[in-house]
Amino acid sequence: MTLKFALVLYAVIAVLNALAAPTHAQIVSSGVYTVVSKASGLALDNEGSTSAGNGVWQWSSVAGSTNQMWQINRLPSGNYTMVCLTSGMTLDSGNRFPNGSLPIQNTSVPQNIDQEWIVTQLANGSCTFVNAANGLALDNSGATANGGTVRQSTPASGSANQQWQVTLVKQLPIASGGIYTLTCRKSGLNLDNEGASAAGNQVWQYGGGLANTNQEWRITVLPGGQYSLTCVTSGMNLDNAGSTANGTAITQNYPQPGSSTNQQWTIASAGGAYCTLVCQKSGKALDNGGSTLSNAPIQQAAVVSGSANQQWTITPVQIGANTPFITYEAESGALAGSAHVTALTTAPTTMFSSPELEASGHAYVNLANAGDSVTWTNNTGKSITAINVRYSIPDSAGGGGNTSTLNLYVNGTFRQALPVSSTQTWVYETSGNYNGMSQSPSSGNAHVFWDETHAFVSGAAIAPGSTITLQKTSSNTAAYYNIDAIDLEAPPAALTQPANSLSIASYGATPNNSSFDNSTAIQNCINAAQSQGKSVWIPQGVYYVFSGSPLTATGITISGAGPWYSTVICTASNWSNGFIFLTHSASFQNLSIDASGPNATPGLFAILAYDDNWSLNNVWTRHTMLTWADGSNITISNCRVNNSWGDGVNINNINGNACNNVTITNNFSRGNGDDGMALNSSNSSAPVMTGILICNNTCVAEWWANNIGIYGGVNVFVNNNLVTDSVKEFGISVGLYSGSAHLQTAYIQGNAVLRGGSNGWNLQYPAMGIGVSGNSSNINGVSVTGNMLANSPFDGVHISSGSSLYVAGNLITTPGLNGFEVDSGATGNAFLICNSVANLKSGQTAYIDNAPASNFTVTGSGNIGFTVP
């Protein structure tokens, strides 16, 4: 066969394969379906269980059985969730990776990849369901009898055991298990519980606010197709108090799962974007009484068709950052050759790290031999023009790292070789030098395994439905490639220079030349902009700086063409004081900042920011902390920080300055070397930090300390953040830093903590710590409500100390050890209201109080899965 003929034949085969490839299932989101095995003709069935952790089975189809009805909901990633109508619980991998493991039903937790399924429609009309967390397919195990176990197995093309016929039964308007706001058409105001913690309190309407959990409601489907609505702030359900009268006030009350029609609501489309909610008990509608004023009470009234008082928009609440990219985990991809998944399947038993512990999802794919590959399908619905790959390649024998490439293919056709390196990973530690930064392999146990490479995709955009493959070939010289995740993105066009700005190019800056130091040109442009009252413009290109002296700026804005286009990279071998920019009241937007440092000696800050009235927006930093900062009236938003040698973001009063009215929102932090987000009000000689809002951020696999660390402050709000895959300490730590200062009136609400907590220092950190390093006098008035904690390797929540702690409406599911635990040395008091603990392992306990009652008292009511003595 000639080479030319072989290439033509290969191209023809590739086209035919593409035409024959399965297409993404056209499932109507929020539709209720039966799911029937092609192999057995039996239906996926939860056997009537309402308990988290129970498996699923196959049984003969029974018309009208809610055990066999599954609401299938499409997510922005293109993945789906499957919720059983009998239990209101979501089909879940069980955080289990072995082939043949059992999927379970579990409490619905937003953003939990264990509950996401890749649904593919085959040419024969059936579908496959592959779990996005472990890459295993829903499989009927070949059983043909009633009661057969449904398992998760390695995908096998053509296997009838893994093919399922989905049939639409009915359409429901709302995806179960999500968090929503409800806005009345008449007033434009939101359903609100006013922050009340007492059962029987009335609900009202108020104007919206950023991450206001008083206005956030978890909506869960019930067996009859009705819904319950649970307030995130209180953990209590919307309730009509049992009345059938017009004008009765609507209240909140302790959840009564499946038993109280007072709390069951039919949600129906009212046309357009609006719905009506009718109470099952009374047959009357949720009604705002016709008021357009805030603080107006909500009531029930006879249903009136077309009444704006009774029409509500139901809008999903964002948990975590709304990023411009979609992340696909490597373990959810299709593997070829000898590629395989390595996963953390049990809790860490050592204080030292591993690649799987530091990986997002605590799992990765290994490509060790030529021909090994991992492939994803672009199910985002968008044409993708840029990718970011999180990977690891081996260290060099003597330390210091290697460089190599990894090949990218689209629809089986080579596009480009991606540059990869281990020169900024692989440092070594011991118990005596924990979190050590030596690059010598002889210095102990390795940690910091992961780096990232990003690039625009060569050639045409990756169309929806196309495949994306990373493959090791003979030209890729690293001994192996570990792949953690890929981010798919379609960056907007580059911005142009704004009016009233000075370009660094006009002052001699030269892009894309690693031998040219742009420090002087950039500083001269900054100086001129300050004197002329203008902003600084960084055009497209990569601008190297290596003088070792920081770039200083005061009272100006520094902008770029976008973080995919304008980059400043520090390659200095000796960083002066460890920061690139030293600023006072200066803002940054639409650019990226990178550094070449091989370890955290010293830790490098992209921006050391002081004083008031500044912002960071759409800034992407790599290998450097985004900011170490203080000041008042600060906003940090829409930023990314990856693989820093320090915190992602640290706002503090360390230098003695006031730090008030700070908003940190919609930022993405991954793989950073301390806390992902830190609020540090530990300087007791400085004004205490006040008015801090940390909301809608995502923090993934931070490898030194906590994903989010709250150390003191007053009027602190930590709401609607997504925290995943702790490496050494807490998912969220709420308390003090080394016992100094105080924490008062803090609200930790509506956060999702997945696989939070770890075994740093062999201390078995839980997913969340409350009152850490504090006591009853310096921690008080902390409210921890509506948080969702899933699959923690150890305990769900530890309560250390504090007075008047209010812990309500939190959901803990599938903890490795216990649910709630009060430390033996705790002092103060706490209220535990309407919390839920589900799917405990054998021998574990939902609630343990180790503290003497004389030192710490707990009052509880309305909890599910445990009682407080």
C-alpha cells in the first residue's frame, strides 16, 4: 500500500467513523422519563426507597410507578442529572471508581460531578449513561430477572447491558434539587424569609441582593410531581400553616418529608417565563397580595388565571463561579490503549501527598505508552477555540523538571503539540519540613504535581459534537503524562485600546521576546499615565520582565486586550520582596500575569495592593498569587488564579490598615499553595475587617491549607461558593488565625463542599471547621446555614468553640466518618436546627458531642438523621 493511498484510506475511515459516531441524546431537560434496559426490558427502579445511599435495580415496568420515573436535567456542561420521583434523590456514582461498583441514590448537591451523567444517543434509539466522575457506564450486569442489580462498568461499545431506552412520561417545569430564587411578576421582588430562624415565621417579598440566601430556596420533587421549597438560610420549608382560607400568611416550618401537604406545592407554567405555585393542602396559590412594596407579606389566595400576583419567575442560583470555560474531568473521557484512571478511593492514611490527592475529583488518567489517549466529546453546545489542560509529567532524575509536548487531535486529526513542563512542579517535603520547597528528590516526599498549559486551537474551531483527544505518541518524550482535566473555552475577540490611555508600546515595550526586559518601558508608561491622569494599555503579546524590581502604580487602571491576549510574565531569578506589581489604589483588568519561579522561596504575588477604591476584574494569574491586599471599597471579580505558590487571594489587615467593604465574587482558584481564598483579620492592633462578602467563587484542590479560610472579621458573608477536593486541611475553615483578634457576626451560607477535608499533619480535617482556634469570647454570632457537604473523607463538620453559633439547614451526605462532631475542648454554645445527615457508613454516627455540658451546650430541633440530646 502506498503512503498516499494509506493516507486517503485513513481519511475516508475517519469520515465514516465520524458519520457513524453516536450523537448527544435529545432529552427534554426537566422531563420525567422511564429508563428501560435494552438487554432485559426491565426498568431502572429505586424500589421505593427514600434513604440516601440505597442502590438502584431493574424491575418489570409498572405504569405510573414513581420508583421508575426519573427527572433528567441538562447542565451547562452538557451533562445530565437523574432524579427519582419517589425519593427526590439523584443518581450518584457513590464516589466509587472500581469497575462493577454500585450507583446509589443520594441527596442532590449542585455541582457534584458524582451526580452528573454523560448521555449519548445511539443509532438504534437507545442511550448510554456514563458517569462524569468515574467514566463508568450504567450497566444492568446482564441480569434478566426482576431485582437485578444495576452496576457501573467500563464502557463497552455495542453492549446491550449498557443501552437504555428512555421514554418521556411528563414534563415538569423545574429541575429537582437545585437552588432557586422566586420573583413575583407583579412586584419584581423576591420571596424572602427575612433571615428568620424560627418555625412559623412569615415570608415576605424584598428586592434582590448579591448571594442573599434569605431569597434562595432548594426545590425538591416529590412522588406526586409536587415540590417542596426549603429556605437556604433557615433550612425550613415553605408552609401554608394548614389553612384553607384565602389571605392566610405563608410561613416557614420544620421539614416534614412526604407527610405534610402544607409543604407540598404544584408548580405549573403560567406562560412565558412565569409559573404558579399552588399548595396541595388548600388548592390556593402563592400570592403577593398585589403589593409592589418591599416587606410586603406573602399569602395564599384562590387561583386567578393570569393574575400577576400569582406569577413567579423561578431562576437557578449560581453555586460557585460562572466561568467562561467548561471543565471536563479526564476520568470522564473515553480511554484508549493502556490509558487508565488512578483515583483516591479511600481516605488518605498519610500526611503526605500524591498526584490523585492533588487532582480535581481526586482522580486522573495516566498515559504511559505510545498510543495511549483520552477523548472527550464537545457537548458544551459551543464552538471551542481555546483549551487549558491540567497535567503532570515526571521530574528529572536530579530534580528541576523536564519539558516535552503532548499531542492534541480533533475528530482524530492532529492539530498541534501542546508544550508541557515539570520545571514548576515536583518539590519535596518531610514531616520535619512539611510543605517543603526543595527541588531535590533526595529531600523527601514529592508534592505539587500539577501544572497547566493553555493554547488557542490550531485550525478550525472545535464544533459541538466533535471529539477532542490528548494522545501520547513517539514524538512525545516524557515517560508518562497524567491528565487531570481540560477546560474548553471560546474567548471573545481581543479588546482594542481604550480612550484616554497610554500604550506601553509607545514607551518601548517589546512583546514576545524573552530576552528583552520590559520593566523600564512599563514603569515609564505607568509614570506618564499617573502624571497625565490616564490609564495604561498593555497590547496583545507576552511581555517579559526580569529586573527583579517591582512595578509601582498609584491611582490608575492597567488594562489589557483580555487574559488570552495580553500577558506580563516575570522571569526574574530573584524577586524583590516577592511581588511583580506594588500598587496603591490601582485597578487591573483584562490581562494575565505569569511567573517562572520554580518554588515558593519567596512566594510571589502578582499584585501587592494597598489603600482604598480599587478593583481587579478578568485577571488571570498563573504560578503567582493574584493578590495580597488591604484597603476599603475593593472588588475582585471574574478572575482566575492557578498553581500559585501562595494563596489565590488574601485580603488582610496585617499592615495595620483598615479593610472594609470588600467583595470577592465569581473568581476561579485551582491548585494554589495555601488558601484558595483567605480573609485574615488577625492583626489585633489594626481595625477589625468589616463588611466582607466572598460569594460565587470556585476553589479546587488547594494544596497547602484550606480551600477557603476565614480568620476573624465582623459582618462577614461567605455565600454560594463551590469548594472541592481538599489536599491538606479544611474545605472551609471558619475561625481565627493563631487565636488572635475575633470573629463576630459571620454568615457561612449556601456553599457546596465536595470531597472537603484531608489528612494534613495526620489530623483528619473535616469538610468544614467552625470556631477554629477560637473560644467562646472571641468567636460569637456565627451563622452556618444551608451548606451542602458531600463525600468528605473524614467528618462533615467540626465545631470547635464559639458562643451563639447557629447551625441550620446544612446537608451532610456520604461522610467518610461522622456527620457533626463537637470537639472535646469546645467552649460556648450552639443551636443545631433542621440539619440533615444521610448515607453514613457502617459504624459511624450522625452527631457526636465530645464536650462536657458545663463547657459547651447544644440546643437542637428539626434535625433529620439525628437528635440532639
